Amino acid sequence: MERNGNIVRYTADEIEAMIARGEDRTDWARVDTTAAADIERQAAEDDSALPEGWERAAIVGLPPRKEHINLRIDTDVLRWFKDTGKGYQTRINNVLRAFVESRRHTAP
């Protein structure tokens, strides 16, 4: 186990051992007995439908490392992102990534 602030990282072997000891909170019996139709129905009832073309923005594998910088952002823009809740810095990064990717696809 590796701890970095509030983030704890486990290896696959450590996770398997935790599951074997019953230390996870997943109801595996319920998961195993849930029919595919029920899963599809639950997904359809989800409030947050995926936007059109979401698969083009998916990153396969590990995302690139992040770099610590200081960035000046207009107060109203920062407030809007903060008002969306925890993870606002990740959302800012995602918006910037989407912008960069849109430009990469249109570049000659």
C-alpha cells in the first residue's frame, strides 16, 4: 500500500487479498445475479446520459502525468467551476484537453 495524502494505492495482488478477506463493500452475490436487462434498464434511467461523440474523448490507458503550475483564471470562471463541486480542477483540465484535442483533429 502506498499513501499520498488522502489517496491510497494498492497493487492488484493487495486488492485480491482484501477481497478474499471480505474487506470490500461490494455485494458480489447481487452483482452476479443481476441480469443484463436490469443493468441496461438502470443505465437508461441514469440522469446523466453520455453526450454524443463521448468515445472520441476517451483516453485508453493511463493519462499523461500532470504538472504542477500556477495559472491565473478570471474570478467568474473559477467560481463557476468551483460551484460545480469537488473535482473542479479536473474539470478545468478536461475542458482544456477537449479544446486541445479539437484543434489537433482540425490541424492539417
